Amino acid sequence: MSRTPRALAAVTLGIAASLAVTAAPAGAAARFTPGAPGAGDPYFPDMGNGGYDVAHYDIGLKYDPGTKSIQAVTKVEARATQNLSRFDLDFLGPLKISSLTVDGRKASFTRTGAQELVITPREGLRKNRRFTVTVAYSGVPQTINDDALGTSGWVPTPDGAVMLNQPFGAATVYPVNDHPTDKATYTYTLSAPKDLTTLANGDLRGRWTKGAWTTTRWDVRNPMASELAMIAIGRYDVLTGRTKAGVPNLTATDRAMAIKPEDAKKFLDQTAEVTDFEAGLYGRYPFTSTGGIVVKAGVGYALETQGRPVYDLGRRPGSIPSAGLLAHELGHQWFGDAVSPAKWADIWLNEGFATYSEWLYGAAHGGDTVQKVFDDTYATPASDGLWKGKVADPGRDHIFDGLVYDRGAMAVHVLRTKIGDKAFYRLLKAWPSAYRYGNASTKDFVRFAERVSHKNLDAWANAWLYSEGKPSL
């Protein structure tokens, strides 16, 4: 989509709104202007919004398997970061809104552009004012099929659905400020026929049955990016326990996958073991619970949804995730989830470290040494696609390419050789701690690594992060 017409329209509307919406507290006129319709990410200019900061999402959702539809009410608690005349939420697809209020008062709204829900409250919202938007809506949520980035959003399964939001998809299910830089806590209240299981991120706070319907409530107490939010509805076998370090652990396996009980138990136990192993490397586990869900969704990937990764193993009935895959997705809990990218161009900070987590776990459990894995990967011919593009700026359609994962992990290993193991392992704990529950850029990481190691890392960053081609050793 061309941004020029939209930008001109936004300016025009902003001028009109600023002239029309004013207030005069304490004898002084206040100027109110619209919030930005995007978060400023060049890869996804329609994602996210400006003018406010979300603190909490309360999502109440009822799923009807007969119609494949949902009825939902989402409450968005936020704080204005400017004097707002109006603001946008991201909301995508055919879901029909039946009511919308701001602080309990009916507000006008329009839906425009790629995914903009434009809300105009009855009066301007002053900077730093806390407000609540309540949206009631229903319908069959959209599934996103992107030629370059795959399937996301609301994904139907044989007996229900799963919500997978990376890099986009949350807006197909609930109104949201859909960019990693606006993290928030969550509450889910999920209802479905009592023969189905409802699952989400966070901690299970209650389960009750009324008539033919069962409801569960889930609480995410640590800030979470919308791309990491997860809902799963279907027939699942659920196991619970704790890691040896005491972290609550919940895993679920889709019955359509025909996983044996002993393998489901192994999935639970390995999840616990990997969580504790990585906590030894990266510092305390950053969330209130761990776990994972095996689904049959046909998306062809696993996703590091916060605290409870989702593993699609649909082409391997009876299978559970490998230890390496567990190490990757659980490694993300520190790298990508607790510390999220400032912009999507910085995704190597997620995937490079998660891939390196696989290498570290394998080396510690009888596999190849990290150096051998590095050498074998580096041996890939210079003409291979692995060496095309820049790790720290792969381009919108290449955020899931090998240069982000494997070259990202190689960049991490070369950094280790540059600064030495003592500084490197100190860095592995200091980085997730310093930026926990926030966002960071590639530049932030390079400068942080320099402070930890007391070394200038410009040459390393230029060769391995900012340049194309195969770096020389």
C-alpha cells in the first residue's frame, strides 16, 4: 500500500480534529490531535498505533463449533501519551462490532485502511489520562495467508482453532495495539462447549461449567507483546507439574495427533528440564509459568508464544517436539519474549539467540560441540542464499529466513570468540535482565556487549550484522 495518500489524509484529518476538539481547563485552551495510525515500523507500517500506551487487555471470548464463530468482548486499558482527539486500534477482518465505548460512554468509530479501527471519544483525552475502551463483536475471525511469511491469525483446527500472531494476526481476533513495543498484561476468559478444552498464555485462575458450556480464566501477569499472545480451543490432553526449580509447568497435546500418554509425559518432563537448563545460562525464568502445546494446525512451524510455545507437528502424527526444538522455543522466553525487538528488523536478536540455545543445549547433552556446528554451518558455499541479505536488516519478506536464524547464531558465536567465555556468559545473563519486559535494538545490543566486555565491537557488528555476504574468519 502506498503511504503517501494515507499520510496526506492523516494530516488533513489531524488538522480538522485539532481545530474541532478543544477543552479549556483552568482557563487555558488545550490542543487535541489524533494518535498516529502506525507505530513507525518500516516493515509493517500499518501495525501498531501512536498516542497511547496499553496497560492491560481483558479478552472474553466464546467459541461456537457449530458456526466456527466467536462472540467476544475486549476491554483495552490504556494511558494517553498525548492530548488525544481520536486514536486507532488494529482490528482486521470480517468481525462485526456491535458496541464500542470509551470509559463507559458510547464513542463513534470507523474502520478504514488495512486494519485501522478509528475511535473518536465524546471528548478529548488529556495526556496521561487512563481510559478503557470496551468493544463487543462477533463473527468468524480471519486467517492470514501471507506468501512470504506464512499462516497466522485465527487458524482453524480439526476440532477448534488456535491463535498464532507472529508477525501479525492478533488483530484478527481482538482490537489491539499490534506492535511489540507496546507490551501489556492480559486476562482471558474463554468459553466453549464442555467437551472442548480452552487454553491460553499465563496461569489458569479458574475453570467452571454452566449447562453445556465450560469457561476457563487465564492471567498473564508479565508484560507481553501481542505477537506472543495465544489461544487454543479443541480436544487436548493436559498435564501439569513443576520444574525442579519450582516453575509451574503446563503442557497440552492435541488428541488429533494421537500422542501416547508416555510421550505426553515426556513432553512435560523435557519442557521442565530445558526450562531449568536455560535458566542456568540466562538467569531466572522470566515468567510465572512454562509449558507448551502440541497442535494439529497445518501451519508448519513452532512459535514461542509467551510462557507456553505452540508446536505444530501435524505432518508427524504421534510425535512430540524434539529436545532441540524445545531448546529453541524456550530459549525465546528470554530472547524475544522477555526482551522483544524494537523493530522487526531486529528479529535476529530473537532467532539468532534461540538457534544458539539449540547449539548450547545439544553440546551439553551429547551432541556436536558448538564450534563444530558453527564450522559445519560456515562451510555453506558463499553462493548459498544463507549469505544473502543483512542479518540486522533482512527485509520484510525475509524475517524468517536462514540469515536471521543460522547467520544470527553464527554472529553470536563469533562474538563469543571475540570477547571470551567469561564475558560472554556474563552477557547471556546481563542482557535479558537489563531489558526484561522491554524492547531493544541491534544498536542497543552492540553497545551493551561492549560495556560488558570492555571491547570495541564495531568490526564484528559491521561484518556479521550490517553487511551482506560471507564474512571472513
